[in-house]
Amino acid sequence: MPRPTTQSAWLNNTCRRCTCLFSSAVLSTFPPLVTAVLICHPDLTHDMMTGINIEPEAREEIVIRCAWLVNPGEPPRQNIRITIVDGTVAEMCETPADELARVEAVALMPSFVNAHTHLEFSRLTSPLSPPAPFTDWIRSVIQYRSEDPHELHFATDGICSGLRESRQAGVRLIGEITTTETGVRTLQQKLQKSQMSGVSFRESIGFSTEHISTQLNVADRHVRVTPASDTVTDRKYLVRGLSPHAPYSVHPELFEGLVDIARRSSAPVAMHLAETVDEVELLQNQTGRFVNFLQSLNIWDPQTLSPGTAPLRYLEKLAQLDRALAVHGNYFGRDEIEFLSRHPHVAVVYCPRTHTYFGHKSHPWQKLQSAGAVVLLGTDSRASNPDLSVWKELQFVASQKNAAPIWELLPMITTSAAATLGFDKTDFVVKVGNRFQAVSLPCQCDSELHLNATLIRSAEVTEMSL
Ligand SMILES: [Zn+2]
């Protein structure tokens, strides 16, 4: 937040506490939503406060009066006054009657969590084609990556651009799939700089046996970093996890080895699972498009997969971990849903607009939630999605038939998502004692029904964290 830098910016204001000439400033960045007031430091005398150098001693107070406060899983609260001191929420109450005229027509929500991204693709301006068949889309991804053989731009420009876009869209925590060491380092540095946090799920791909030991070594190094290479501060911003890519790209022995490493190091794991009908057919019968695809890459071995394998087999392994993400789950059936309802530490990450881009039949997210399973939302990448706004993913979900009000779905991109990624879920609630991290959007309505409709059709949110 900008501070006044010259004495002229402090004129005509008084300290809220004692009426000294120590000043207040109306912030140019958030008009007309907030009024910022500087309070003199209790240890300073009035004489001391006449100088221009007293700014570092000041305490900053910001008062926000919003028409609606929308916290995850709670009924929305109307006409709320929030007092923020030094960036922390100090008080929240109903706006007093004599201040109601100053309530702004906005809804406030906590910052968001995007549970599944591949920021390396963030320089794409539109999704890669064709969306079907899925194996042809994978060929386009391989082609796109081959244009940057050293992967420097993926690992630097793409991640930087993706983090910038994410932060502007109100995201403070991401679950990111990383594919190179350069990518991990870039992510670590830029997260800290952007005041964001994330999990780097190091991706492993290897369907033939010859790649297993190399991939296991890379994964082991990634999660077993020494204190010299990762400081405590680094670890606050970045948690290290693993990502066996998918059943069609990871040998079963490699998958089991990665789960073992993750279990020993308490690392979270994210895996694409049950994404397409073709993948389910490959596991069940070892037939279909994926066989042709793997044959064309000269890595198909009919002995690799056991007949009758189901996505459930992979979920059972993932459930041995402290926490895991089963990404997509578009074709989870009754057995998988029942299993996930008993293992809520394995969350499903539904990527709604990516799901639509590929033309899948309806996602079982409502069946999963009704059964008690945990469902989160992710954007996936710009290779299959027009942007990285996880808020738009939630709007998309909330507009579906029989969907609950948006505040009941909000944990999918806030508290539930943070907990599954291993972070403190209470950080993603606007409440007294928390750092103020929030987004706002225009909202002029008087009822919860109208509020829900307004939130679903609103434009992009404005990131307003301090
Ligand atoms: Zn993905």
C-alpha cells in the first residue's frame, strides 16, 4: 500500500486518537472503498510528531464498509464495517446507522486458492487444438514444448506471467505442476516476491521401465532439499510435492516408487486421474486410442498394465499419503466416489472450463460432494483454458443446475483447497486477527437470492489485499 511521501500529503488531517496534526491519508489506490487513517504511535509525543520523519512510527488504520461480506461456508453478512490496523483485521461489526450512507456497493471475499495449474503454459493466448481426441491434444502439447527445447521460457516467462495473472485474479495460493529445476527456483523466488504461496508438485513422466530410476532420483532430490538450499522463509512460501503425471504416462512401478518417496517425506501428491474415457479403457482392457498413441512413441508394452485395472487402484495408493489431489476425476464411477467419501484427505480437483473445452460428459462433482468427498477447483493451464481465473471456475460451477449458493461453494477455492495443500485454511477467511487478504466486486443488492445471482454473473474480481 502506498504511503504519503511528502509533508504536503499529510495536510488537513488529524490523528484519530488524539487530534494532533499527525495525519491521515485517503488512499488513491482504493477509492472510494476505503478511508485510511494514520494514528500516531502511542510512544511519541505531539512535539515529536511534527517532523516529517515520523512516518515509520505510524500505525495505519483502514476502515472498509462493504454492502456484503462473503466468507466460505457462512451465510453472507450485510453492511459490515471492517477496521484494519497495520494490515491485520482488528474489528468487524455491523456498520453503525449513522455511517450507513458510507457503505460501498461491493461484496468482499477472502483471497482464493487455485488447486491445479501448469503456469509454464501461461504465455499461450488461447488453448491448444484440437481438443479431441485427447491424444491429438497431447501431441499439440509435445509440439508446443519442442519449440523451446531448453525449456527456459516455460520455466521463467511462463511462470512469471502466470503468477502475475493469478495474483491479479485474487489468488494467493496455488498448486503448481513443475517440470524443471529452473521452474522450481523461479516459482520459489516469484511466490515470495508476489506475497503468494504454493506447492511445487514435481512432475514425473516415464511409461517404460528404463526411465523409472532416473525419475525416482529426480523426485527424491526434489523433496529432500537440504537446509542450505531451502531456507525457512523459502519453505513458508513453497512446499515441495510430487506429481506422477497420469496412468497412461507413468509406469505402475514408477507410480508406486513415487508414492513411497512421498510417504517417507510427507510430501503431497497430485495426479491426473480418470480424465478421459480412453484412459479408463486403457486401464481396463489395454485397448483404444492410448495404445495407438503409446505405440507411435515406441513405448507401448502390453505387459505394463494389468487387465481390469480401474482408477480406484490409484486412489487406494494415494490414500496412503497424508494428503493428495486426484486431478480431474471426470470419469470416476460409483466405486471411486464411495472410496473418496471415506478418504477425504484425497481431494478431487475439478477443472470446470477445461472439462468443457474437451467436451466431456457431466462431471460427478455434485455426487462426490453429496457422498462427503472433498472437491476443489483448478484452472488447469492456458493450454486448455482461456485464462487462470479460479473465480470464473467457481462462477461456472455455481451457475450449474441445482448448485448451492456461491458462499457454500466458496470453500472449493479457499478453505478446503488450502487445507488439502497443507496450508492454514483459516488464512482464507476474512476475520479478526487475520492479515487482510481479500477481493472485491461491485454488488448492489438487498437479498441473499439477488446477491447469489449478482456474484455468479459479476465481472472479474478486484484484488485488494494490502
Ligand atoms: Zn493438469
